[in-house]
Amino acid sequence: VIASLIHEPPVWILDEPLTGLDPTSSFQIKEIMKEHAGKGNIVFFSSHVIEVVEKICTKIAVITRGELTGVYNIDVLRDKNISLEELYLEGVHQQFSGV
């Protein structure tokens, strides 16, 4: 992964980049991701840890069954008192309501 990122491509696509890391390494990776995005780049990553997403993201994209089902601005969600957990659970409920 480091070899791929050393040339600082403008878009990073990472699959569960924090999985299996100790707390120190996880913190360092999150800081590197925020720093890269802070330079105007894009960091697109998957995560099932909603608290991490809420903490470090400015925008989120929700993908359900391989399809993009929504793009949201974190600040707008916060202003409306909507948590990502609520958003996720609502989507899951809608997805399985016909089953």
C-alpha cells in the first residue's frame, strides 16, 4: 500500500484501511488520510465502523449491494441531527422491508 501512495496520487481508494491495526497505527493512517484530503485530494475508503466515518469524513457515499444509493455531506447531516447509524439502519430497513 505504501508503495502505491508514495507518489501521492490525487485519488486514493482504500478498502477497510483500518482493519486489524493497533490503535497507534490506526491513528496514524487516519491522520495521513485527513492530511491528503486536506490538500484537495480525494480519499475514498470503505468502512463498517460508523464512528470513524463520522469523525474523519466531510462527505460520504453509501453503497448498497454494489450500487451507489446516496451521497451526503456530514455537516448537513449533523445540522439535521441525523447520524450515520440512523441513515444506515433506515437503508437496511428499506432494503429488506419487501422480503
